[in-house]
Amino acid sequence: MKIKNIMIVFMAISLLLTGCNGTAKAQADTQAEDTDAEANEVKEASREIFAMDTYMTLTAYGDNAEQAVEEAASEIERLDALLSTGDENSEILAINENGGGELSADTAVLIERSIEIYEKTQGAFNIAVYPIMEAWGFTTQEYKVPSEQTLQELLKLTDASKINYDDEAHTVSFEQEGMKIDLGGIAKGYTSNRVMDIFREWDIDSGMVNLGGNVQVLGEKTDGTQWRVAIQSPDDSGDYLGVLSTQDKAVITSGGYERYFEEDGVIYHHIIDPVTGYPAENGLTSVTIVSADGTMADGLSTSLFVMGKEQAIAFWRENSDEFDTILLADDGSLYVTEGIADRFTSDIDFQIIEK
Ligand code: AMP
Ligand code: MG
């Protein structure tokens, strides 16, 4: 899986950066203009890091590119340590062990947004699924299929309305003993949003971050054209679903293929249907969300995957001013909402979803 992810990331990056320099027009420019261009050449800084269980690439263009990328990389490492349930010093681990606690600014925002998305998606997005994630072995990679009885017992601990968040005191408490939360469905989108904030603070007006195939871009490319973001494909071909031209947006994809195990010929993946406790099997193979709000895009990619096609489309129709989406159904059919349809290209014929 890791190797596949690396390939996708590198493919996405090469696509993103293709065409940054030199169009036919530029080649025809005079010597004098070339010299001018060199004097004004935009500084570029790039960095690759491994964090949040994935390979990440950061790129910024501008006078402060180096400092911006440096600070963004430190921020990613800080957030990884803060939010990962696997890190023994993480705030989330402490909250889960103590049934609540005081929250740092980032965790407070993430819990607040998670509750908001839980309500908006009528429970499809549910950070209280962590006990179920544990039962399936996704937290330790010691995978197993839990019994129906175990799941029924654990489902009693996954009522996210029992997460009491105090937005003034910045504390959280769980109403029921044994409840635990998992920000894995939203943390990467929050992180890419933070990277964009840091880039802006350093006056960067062109940049991108790729968190294992989840991309967020700032502004346009330095040649004034839009970024071209490759959408991950769920199969092992190393191919991609299509390419989206965009600016100032997060492009975040969820799919069962990203993390799964197989037992007795059945595939069990990591996106849990909070109603059943089983991996969500509602007819979708992959969901991409395109939005200026990376945190929401991440939360919704997980949510729409859980909802399934019909409900996901209905949800988009109600919230089409906030995001667009690309849905790949289990039968291979591809759906793209009208807000991005003219900027999406694919070898697969796709159906445009209209309001
Ligand atoms: P993503 O890759 O963004 O779809 O996030 C998947 C991750 O979110 C899983 O690995 C879990 O950590 C967590 N998760 C699984 N099911 C849900 C759910 N229904 N709501 C919220 N988070 C979930
Ligand atoms: Mg998500």
C-alpha cells in the first residue's frame, strides 16, 4: 500500500508542477525579456516529509518561500504529535484515557468542527467511532473481524452527541465511560489548511501541499495558470481518475482502498458506517471533495463515502455553495458536480450532477 501511495503522490506532484516554466510564447520571448525574467525569477522552496503515516510534499513560491516551507514543515510535525492516537504524548490519547480534558487551540477547533460536521451529516461523520476502529484492529494493525455481539456492545459507546464540548472553557468530556475519539477523518484537511495559513503569513501567493494524495493549493501557479491536481485512482494501476484544474482549494479524497485488510476473501476497510459498526459499503469506491475549506473537505470526504451515492448527491445539492465533489461508484461510473465539471478531465466518461 505504501509503495502505491508513494507512486500516486509523485505522479500527482509531477502533474502539479508540469508547465510551471516555459510556454511556447515564453520561448519566443526576446533576449532582453529573458534577462528581465531572470532578475525577477520567483524563488521556489520544496520539502518532503513523512508524517501522519504518509509522504507529504510542500512547495512555495515567493521571496520568503524557504522560511514558509520551513515553518509549515514544523507545524505539520507539531500537529502530528498533538493529534495522533498512536503517539503516547498526544493530547487525543490523554483525552481518551481520561474521558475528556482541557484542549489546546487546535484540538478545540477540530472537535468543534467535527461536531458541526456530525450534525450536518446526520451522524455519517462520527469521531466517536474509535472503539470500533480498535475492535477491527485498525489502530494496531493487528486486524481481526469482531463478532456481531462485540460490535453491538461497542456501538453503545459511539454516540457523538455525548461528546460535551465547552467552547468557552475549551474543555471536552464524554458522558459515557469508555468513549474515545479519533480525528483521523479530519486531521489532514485541518493540517493542509494550516499550511496555507502559514504560506499566506509569509506573503506566499503560490504554493501547494500534498499530504499523501490529498492536496491543497494556494493561488495559481507562477505562470498564471491553474494548478492541475491529479485525483487518486482506487486501483493498483498507478493511474489516476482524472485531473482537476483549480486554485485556492483543497482536493481531498477518501476511499476504502486507502487502508484495508482481507480475511476469507472479504475486504474490510477503515471507513466505518457508524450505524452498523462495519466498514461502510454503500456503493461508493471513492469520494473527492473540492472546497476552499480543507478541514470541511476532509470531514465531508469521509462522510459522503459513508452516505453512498444517492444521499451524497442530495447532500451536495443542499450544500453546493460550500463544496464540489467527484464520486466513483462501485460499478465504475463516475459523477462530477457542475461547479467543477468544466475544469475536470478524465479518460472515463463522467456524468455531470446538476443542482
Ligand atoms: P479519511 O481517509 O479522511 O476518509 O478518514 C478515514 C479515517 O477516519 C479512519 O482511518 C478513521 O480514523 C476515521 N473514521 C472512520 N470512520 C469514520 C466515520 N464514520 N466518521 C469519522 N471518522 C471516521
Ligand atoms: Mg476525511
